[in-house]
Amino acid sequence: MIGLEFLILGLDFPQFIELVLKVLIFPGLAFPLLFAIIVIWFERKFLARIMLRIGPLHIGPFNRTGLLQPIADFIKLIQKEIIVPDNAHKLIYNLAPIMAALVASLSVAFIPYAPKPGGGYWMIFYTPFSLLVILAIFTARPFIIIAAGWASNSKYCTIGALRAALQLLSYEVPLALSLASIVIMSGTFDLAKIVEAQSSIWFIILQPIGFIVVLIGMMTEIARRPFDIPFAEQEVVFGWPTEYTGTQFALIMVSEYFDLCAVTSLITVFFLGGWSGPAIPLLNDISPILSGIFWFLLKMAILTVIIIMGRGIFPRVRIDQLLDAGWTIGIPLAILQISITLLTAQWWLPLVRGG
Amino acid sequence: MVLDIIRPFFLGFYHAFKRTFTVKHPFVRLTPTERYRGRVVLNIDRCISCRSCVNICPNKALEMVKFEKKLVPQYDAGRCCLCNLCVEVCPAIALSMSYEVEFSEYTRKGLIHTPDRFSQPPKSFLFEKTVTVKILDKKRGVAHR
């Protein structure tokens, strides 16, 4: 059977093993799921500690740390009944959570996680226009949300979906503009080449304004706490996924953490130099890929902590404040970053393009 | 304005490594305060069958039943509101409040304490670790008032 699959894909055996590893384990299926489980646990525990509570402690090993709580929650959700409301558009309603999870996990396929020794990158699908592909995937998200909110036929879902649509569509503009300055600086749409351009200096030092705009824009895109207007519990029960139950709700929750995974990877690629860092002796002996992955995951973890902390320390902003800030502060700052990048070209060009 | 955004991060980290206000409850428990009101406990030998506790009970949680040739109150934990009236009214000091709080059962019948069970001393909850409020206050460094 294995031989047959080689023939279809046109690969020899080591390449086939590599593909299976990529698709099933590291950037593929297992990694975002594990990321989601660990981050859900860490979020609950860390927010509890910020609020001087203890957090989940009953389920799991290691001295009552509640380590298996997300898995227990997931099992509970799977057992529950799936309820479809009356007058809901059945097809769209049932399709939306699957699409949300699918689209959220798609962008992981185009992110390079480490360089391979003989050339090429540790990523599922290499394309020289991966930045454009990622932007295209991000544009698809609001429409799934609108579809889910509309198909639920409930006022909370509709209001939540409209809020999400406003927020997501208006913050894509400053986001795309600040990514433009990165494209100007690195001269390519290829995420892997963008990382390679940062080998001497990270873009967070060259473009601090762009980093702040992208961080806030990405947090708005995935609706984390200071910007979680679509989910505001006090106003609209749970926003657009209010009517979802059981497995569908689990899918939507998982898709949010897939998004978090993608967003932290992307910010790492754009500003924090991706896999660049000194080689770790033990990991480097096994494979230089592992060393790169270690640095990538470390940077992702720091970003995740910063993004998660917002939920414990910030109050939620109002929708009009958020949109106001997006149009009157976000876009001018992004344009300012582009002009600064263009005006200071003679200083950064030798640093970035290896002059 | 920038400081307003950065300061909460430091505060959040500062709090995250502080001692928590709460304890890991079922495993570590706070000792109850002196005048804590838990389940009512009956001393059968002292009871003089005067019915004053049954009369004063606002929820009819107490009821007289026969037990070893003597009329003594029977206690329904599901109805009791822990108001302390029966303890105050008892002329023979046969009733007292204990610090037992966990008397939930799976059926309504299980909540009824027959005189035999009613006179049992409270379940010991000192089986793992206990922390008094004073020690906790010292350790966590933040007083909650």
C-alpha cells in the first residue's frame, strides 16, 4: 500500500516520511491541537493566578495542576447533543463550524518553521507568494462568521456576527498596510525569504510602529480580550457562536486557538526573526531543524503570553472606540511606517539585503 | 497613554507570582471561625422533650419522633436554614451548632437525620491539610478586608 502512495505523489521513501511528519505531526494536525490544549490550560491557570485564584485543579497528574482539564472539557462537549434551532438555515449552520476550523488551520500550512540543511524549508506547502495566500485566508474569516451568525436566526448571533464583521473588515486595512512595509523592506512576498532577510537584524527593531499596529490588528482579528467585542458576555450572550452546542461549539473554540497559533507564528515570522537564534547544542546535534523549531516555538510562547494576558488586565473597549482607533490611529500609523521605511532606505538596505 | 498600556502587564506578572487568596479547597481547607454555623447537633441525654425547638423552627426542619422510649427531635438538613433559633431557645442546652457544612446527599430522604444520626458528632474534615485564616493572611502578604 505504501509503495502505491509513493507513485501517486511521485516521492521517494524519505521524502514521503518527511511529508507524513509535516502533515500529521509538526506544523500539521497534531501541533495546532496540542497548542490549543496547552494554551487553554495555560490561559485558565495563568488568568487565575493574575486574579489571585488557583484555577482548575482536579483533573490530571502532577500535584493537582488540572493539566487534563481541557481534554475533559472536550470529552464532555463531544457527549452533548447537537441542537439546531428552529428556522435556522440547516446547511450553513452545520457547515460554519467545520469551515471555521478548516480555514483557521489552513494558514499553518504556509508558514515556514525552520530551514532544512540542504536548502528548502520545514513547511507543508512552499509557495513564493505565501504572504498573499495568508492574507486571502484572513479575508475569508469574516464571511464564515457572518454566515454562522445569520444562519443561527437569533438576535445575539446576528448582533455578534455584525460586530465581528465591522471589526474584522476595518482592521484588515491597517494590518495589510503594515504588512506592506514589511514587503517593501524584504522585497518579497515569501514568508521564508522574509525570515531570511532578518538574519542580521529583526524587523521589530527596524519597524516598531509596524509591530504595534500588526499586534493590535491581529489581536482584533482573533478577538482577544481588549477587543473581544463580538463575544462580549455582558452584552451579547456569546456573540455569533451562541446557538452552537456540543461538538460544533468545540470546533469553534478549537478554531479560535488555531487562529491564535497562526497569528503568533505570523508575528514571529514578520517581526521576531522566525527561527533565527544561536544554535542549541543538544538539539543541533540531532538536527539543525530542531534548533530552529525551538527558537520559533519560544518566540511564539512569549507572544502567546502577551496576547493572553490582555484578558486578565484590560477592560473591553467599546465598538465605536475600536473602529475610531482603527480608522484614525491605525491607518495613519501604518502609512507613517511605510513612509519612514521608504525614507530611511539607505540605512536599512545593507542590513536587510546583505549589502 | 503608553504607560497606561504597559503598566498593567507588570502588575499582571507581579500578581501572577504572588500567593493566591484561595486555597485548593477539597484538599486544603480553611478552619472555620469560632462562631461558625454548620449542621445542628443534638445531645440526646440532655434533651428534655420540651418541643420548643420544633415550635420555633421557621422551616419545620425539626419534628418530634420516638427514639428509645423518649420523644426527641428529628432533623431535616434540606429544610434547615441554619438560623440558630433552636439552639438559642433550647432550655437544656441539648442542641448546638457544629462546623459541618458538607451534608449533601443524592436523595431527599438521605437529608433527614434520624435522632440516632442527629446526635452523631460532626464528621471530621481534618483529613488532609488545614489552613487558618490568620496563617493564610500572613503568607499571602495581602490582607483582604
